[in-house]
Amino acid sequence: MSQLNLHLKVWRQNGSQPGHFQDIDAPDIPDHASFLEMMDIINERLISKGEDPVAFDHDCREGICGACSMQINGVPHGPAKATTTCQLHMRKFRTGDTIWVEPFRARAFPVLKDLMIDRGAFDRIQQAGGFVTVRTGAPQDANALPIGKEVADAAMDAAECIGCGACVAACKNASAMLFVSAKAGQLNSLPQGQPEKDRRTLGMVRQMDKEGFGNCTNQYECEAACPKEISVRWITKLNRDYAVASLKDALGNSPKEAGGGD
Amino acid sequence: MSLNSNIPSGPMGMKWSKHKQDSKLINPKNKRKFTVLVVGSGLAGSSAAATLSELGYKVKCFCFQDSARRAHSIAAQGGINAAKNYQNDGDSVHRLFYDTVKGGDFRAREANVHRLAEVSVNIIDQCVAQGVPFAREYGGMLANRSFGGAQVSRTFYARGQTGQQLLLGAYSALNKEIASGGVKMYPRTEMLDLVTVDGHAKGIVTRDLVTGKIESHAGDAVLLCTGGYGNVFYLSTNAMGCNVTATWRAHRKGAFFANPCYTQIHPTCIPVSGDYQSKLTLMSESLRNDGRVWVPKKKEDCGKAPDQIPEADRDYYLERKYPSFGNLAPRDISSRAAKEACDDGRGVGPGGRGVYLDFAEAIGQFGAKTIAERYGNLFDMYERITGESAYKRPMRIYPAVHYTMGGLWVDYNLMSNLPGLHVLGEANFSDHGANRLGASALMQGLADGYFVIPTTIANYLVNEKPGSITTEHPEFKKAVENCTAQTKRFLNIKGKRSVDSFHRELGLLVWDKCGMARTKEGLTEAINRIPALREEFWQNVNVPGSGDFTNPELEKAGRVADFMEFAELLCLDARHREESCGGHFRSEHQYPDGEAKRDDENFSYAAAWEYTGNLSQPILNKEPLAFEEVHLAVRSYK
């Protein structure tokens, strides 16, 4: 194990006040430490000097909860492919490096403090249709509905999304299309998701627009930044599903009018 | 105080049916007058909140994470058990029940475990209907695997991320109910205290982690779904935010804490590499299906590269000691065996705390491609963390704290001894006894939330007048004042040490004295040292910032303060239990071959500790455990 001497430029911001980069020297960082452990070490040092530690979101630190969200040298989650910030290790850096650390930037993700952002928009998009309406206790036996392995595997590919928002941060338009297409795509491609497919698609896309995410211009930065390597093919599928649902909607077959009475 | 577990009468297989039949009903019009507070949004919390809302109750759900989807259930890798017998390999509800009671080393309540096994089948149906993408076979049927010491294939899985997929299913149900207006969600909100009125749980006090605002919430019942206390050890596989605060605060308000000494150490984690380490990463136990565990036979070989150690000089100690289970021996047994090998000076890697998990034979037999298909994501994760490729050299693994079987005492209705306070999932003590089997945690969280509490909560609510207590009640004011005062106190200490430095010191002490092997002497030493550390914490901790804005250090301080108190109870419980069982191994109590020696005559009970105001002198209440179905036997895996 060796030690790295680094120089950081870290974004500092309190709520809606203007932010700025702070220069922080980071000597003697073990190269086996993770990026967040490096931030822990820096915070310990700031605290001992009576300074304000850097606030950042993190929880599981094993790449699955999706809480960590740092833009490192301009790239969401930093330089390692298919890796969240918490799984990025310092051996990817060289002594003498200057590292820029910023929050994920998007109008729909307001900064709360320093590197912490509010991703409530993602929750609200899923509340607008990202589910199958089924009551607890109602279902039939699980094997009564055979689902081909290929279909199940594809749905699983989409379901791997951890909702971190790197796709939004990577996009010049701050589009949430990769996220929304993965979420809608998982359910839209399974038989369980068919009855509500149109309603789900329209609901989620409309909520996405309402939240202030930008448009997709097919440059695939999102796929390159995604720590779970979600494919942009899901965006194609969402566009297709959206076109069909919109057409039906325009022809007066609005999903809102569906539904029966008791 | 005598504890009434409210186990229904009748034969074991009929108890839950009978109880459902006998449970009270609340008419739909009245249900919407009741408010239920659900703390935590993991598998237990999300599934309970969603299902109670479907039934018509008004629900408020709280989580400290920024989204309900990030609760730590998300990180479970391996799978979920269910007695479906889709493989036709002889599984049944009874066999899952039997395995769980035996796996728990005969320290769980039989009736609860049987219910768990019964509803396990409904969980899979429910999850599939929600669109959870479980692994499937080409014919479209669900796939299963054998997992964690089971001799049948009853584990359902979704790649290496079953926890995320099940939680996303429960979260989608929760979203459906949020959209319908039945659930109000409070993310980035941490419970600081429980409010009791005339002994009944009637509300909570929370802190908004963005604005710092301390608020009151009144409800007709409170559900704690707040997970386990593994982070008392500082280093564990738990997420950084996992904490004991909700259950500990409830304990201080009168709820009994049961069997805290039952802690599970997971055998396959990546070893500690340095003192900057913030958490330990679990490598799924499924790796043991193809990996062989070994250490050098000779101490002097430990520094050599593993490929320089010939077969004859390797000790495949699990295969040697447990020929019928081999590398698949249960978690507690595998963990202790690794510790023994390292204590013997034959550990590998930094600090000598590691053993090899070797895939060379499996790669030779099936090819690297097949192994990559099975474990590719795990091998990648291992390489990211250690910088080593497990295709080329054996993994190094070591046990780490993973799960806690102890928790708040609950009766068959999942209600604690405080009326109105219900406890679900890992936060309660009821189903796993002294040791939890692999793929059973997800099962229990969802069983409690989807299928148990929606029936049993009515047994409490039916006698309550809805909305009778509001946040105007003086008990709320008092609790808010206490929480506000604690915040001020933290900020005014302005000491010299960070919160983490105290947490680390506490964790090392507890791991050392109350970890994989415990002695009366070591526990006594810990019990003597914890109060002094706690005292120093309150004199010398440095919590920067203010109380009225985002302040992660303040959040940690509150959690560590509670761990400082809880740690003493953990060690007291471990010292009082003069036997070895499951995850609790007392070095004084073992057979000559090193196996755990239970004392059924004297310790066949759940230890439910009562807070007295003096942390060093809690009162011990006992719930005797009767075994009607499964005969007490030595738990042998040889």
C-alpha cells in the first residue's frame, strides 16, 4: 500500500446561497481507501481544525443504494467504468493529482448542502405510475404466469438501475430519460405490467417533464456514466411506448377514462 | 413482569389460521380514522406501510435516507427462501420451519417460525405479481438454488441483488399508495424519540435532516421497522446510517430489548485493510457453492503467494471438520472456524486476519466463463476493492458482523410489551433465534410487513379510540424539549475528538470482547470500560455546525450516543448467557472438539431486558421457550 498526496477542489454550498470551490490539500491518503473514505479522512482533518466538514450523501458503500452522487473531475462517479463513487478506490489516482469534486448538477436536483442534492423528483416520477396495481394477498401462484427467460433477463437488466441520477448529471440537457426508460421499461416489458402500460408511460413521462428535466438528444452520455450500465435501448423502447400511448390518448382512448365502477 | 407471548392454542400447523380467524376486524369506514406511524422504509416498513394503506388506514412513513428505496434491505445479495417446493426436492412448510428452528439453535419461538414458513409462499406470489424479476428457467418457471446450509433448493433470487429487487417491489407498492393519498412519506427524517401516553405508544418525535426542525407526529399505533444494531461494532456490512436509535429510544421508554447478544457474523467478507476503513463488504455466501476455503497448514507459509503453497500443505479446514456440509457449513460455524485458523497464526493477508476462498478447482472444472456467469459481478467488486483478480489468485475473506437476531421483544401479534408499539423485521427478536439462516432475512421482513401486521394490528386498534391523542399532549412537548436539549448539548461540548473516533473505539472494544468468541472475563472488562468511554464522549466529543440545518455530524452523534448505551446491554446479555448457542459463542462453553455447547436446562428462554434508568442494572425478564414440534438436539453439521 502506498500513500497519495492530492489536492482537492471541492464544491461548497449552503442551500440556495451561491456556492464556490474550496481548495483542500489531501496529503497521505492510502491508495487502498475508497473515494468516500478519502472524504472521511478529509472531514476528520477539517473537524480537528474547527472547520465545517464537507456534506455528502452515502449509505451502503457497496454500490447498490444509489445514495452517493459526486461529480469527480467532471464525470459522474468519477473515472472508473460501471462504478459508483463509493466503490471507486484511490488507486485509480496518482500522487500530485488535482481532483475536482462537485455535486450532480441539474435543475431538477437542487443542492441542499455541498455535495448533497435533492433527488425527490425521481420518487415523484415513480409515484406517477412506476408500479403494478396489485393488492397484497391477491395474486395467483407465482408459477402460474410463465415468463420466458429472455424476457425476465431483459426486465432484470432494466431493474438494475439504482436511482443515483448519474445519467442526469452526465447529460448536457440534464435529461432523465435513461432512468425513466429503465423504470418504465422493466414493467412495460413484463406481462404483469401490460394492463397499465399506457397509463404508466404517460404518467411517468409527463411527471418527468414537470420536474424540469431536459430533453434527450441521443448522445448516450447517460449510458457511459451509468454505474449499472443500463442500455440506451430502453430509451428507444420508452419512445415507442410513449408514441403508442400518446396516440391512443389523442384519439380519445385516454387511460384516464379507463377504469370501471363498483 | 410476566411476558405474554399470545401464542394461539392448537396444533402448530393450525395456529396462524386460527389466529387469523380469531383476529379482530375493523370496519372499512373506521379504518381511515386510524393513523399508523411506520418508522423505516426497508422491506418490513415499505411492505407494511403499503399494505396498511391498501386496507384503508392512514399511514405516515419515515426514513432517514433521501428516498425510501435506499433503506439497507437494498443491499441484500443472495436470495429469499420460500417453501414452494417448485424443485420437487422434498421441501415443505414443515421442513422450512424445522430448518429455521434448528438453524436458530433452538432459541426462537416455534409458533412465529411456523407462521413465517407458512406465509413464505405468499411472498413469492406477491413479488412476482409486482414485477420483481426473479431468475427464471428457459421454460418460464422460477429458478431456485440451494443456499447457506440448506439441503433443498428453496431460494429465489435476482442476480446478486435480490434485496434491491424485493425492496423496489415493496417501494413500488408504497409509491402506489403515496400516489393514492393513503401514505404520506417523510424522507430525510429521523426518529429521535418515542412518545408514550399512559404506557401506550402514541407518537414519535423526529428531526428533519434538511432543515433541522424537530417535530411531533401523533398516531394510534407505531411500527418500528428500523433494522438491526450491527453498527455498534463500527465495522460491519451494514450501511453507514444503520443505527439502534429508534429501538433504543423505545427501550428507554419501557420496551423490552430481547437477546441482544445474538449477533450474526457473516463468514465471507473482504478483510479489513487499514484503520481508515469505514465499512466491510460482504461477498455473497453463494460463492461458497464453488469456492473452497483453506489456509496454509504451516504458519511459515502464510507470507507466501498462494500458488507457491502445494496442495499437500493446504488445510481445507471446513471440508476436514464438516465432511457432509463442507464449505457450505452454516454461517456461525464457518466464521468461528476462520477465526480459529487465524488465531492459530495461519491467517493470510494484512494483519493475518484472512483465509483463502479458492476458485481454481471450479475454474478448472467448469471454465472461467461459467464462473464469470455465476459470480462475475462479485469478482468485479472484489477486484475494485482489493485490486486483485479472484480468477488468478484466491480471494481473501474474513468474517464480519452482518445481521442481528436480537431486537425488541414482541408477542405473536408483533406487538412489544408497550401497547401500540409494534416491531417488524430485523428490529424485532422473534424468528431467527440465536442464528439466522441465509436468505431468511428478506423472508421475515416481507412476511411481517405484507402478511402478519395487516392482520394483527387490528387486535390492538380495535380497543382504541382513533385520534384520541394529539401532538398537543404534554408528553409530546416534553419529548420535543428533551430532543432539542440533546441537540444543544452536543453542539455545546466543543470537545477534541470527532464522533467517528469514539464510534471506532467503541466498535473495536465490542468486537474484541463481544465478537465471534466471548468470555466472562472479556465481557466484564468491556462492561467496565464502556461507561468510561461514554462519559468521555459526553465530555469531549466535537460536533461542529448548527442544529438548524443539514448536519451529518450531529446525526452521527445522536446515533453513537445511543450505541454507547446499548453496547453495555449487549455485553451484559452476553455475560449472563452462560452457554454457547448460534451466533453467541462463549469460550467457556464448548465441547472438546470446539463445538458450541448449549445449556437447554438453564437457558432455554428469551432474555427480555427492562430499562431501569440505571444502564448497568437492567432487569431480566424471561420468556420460556417450549419446543413442541422440533425436538431439542445438538446442532450438528458433521
